[in-house]
Amino acid sequence: FGNQLSLESLRGLQNLSLVFYWALAGKRPFDGENALMVMSAHLQHQVEDIHELVPELSQELADWIMSLIAHSLKDRPRSTLKALETFSKAVPPDPYLTPAKR
């Protein structure tokens, strides 16, 4: 984790958001009938807001996912730490999944 995102970190965070999007919405964020259409959708940033597809998803988590997919770098988290902090606020800890304190 660092204060600034490297190109590798940017790709990793965007890849993570694409997996979240696909797992939660059941479809790829950038899709098309063939590879050229998929590439065009990606380049033109034609992506449906995940909250419209999965309305039961919290707005905070939807916003986090969409911020990682954002086309403009200025709309993405400025660091991996910031992305993690925002995620932690969007998804509060589940007491059943949190390890017991000893």
C-alpha cells in the first residue's frame, strides 16, 4: 500500500472492480457481441451503473466499484490505501465473519 498509485496498482484495482461487477451483476461491465464491440465499449466507457442492475446493493459499495472502473484517473481512488478505506466504510465488518478476539 502506498500514497500514490503505480500503473500496476491501477490495473490491479480496476481488475478487482471488474471481478466484483461480474460477480454481483452477473454480467461483464464492458460487453458486446464480439471482441471489437467489447473493446469499443471499454474505450467509450459504456458501462451501466451496477446499482441500476443490482438495486439491493448498497449505494456505497456500488459507488466504490464504479469509482474503480471510472474512465478518468481523477475519478479513481488516489491510492490503494484510500481504496481500502473507502471499501471498509462501504462494507461494515460482519460479526459472524470477524475472528473472535482472544
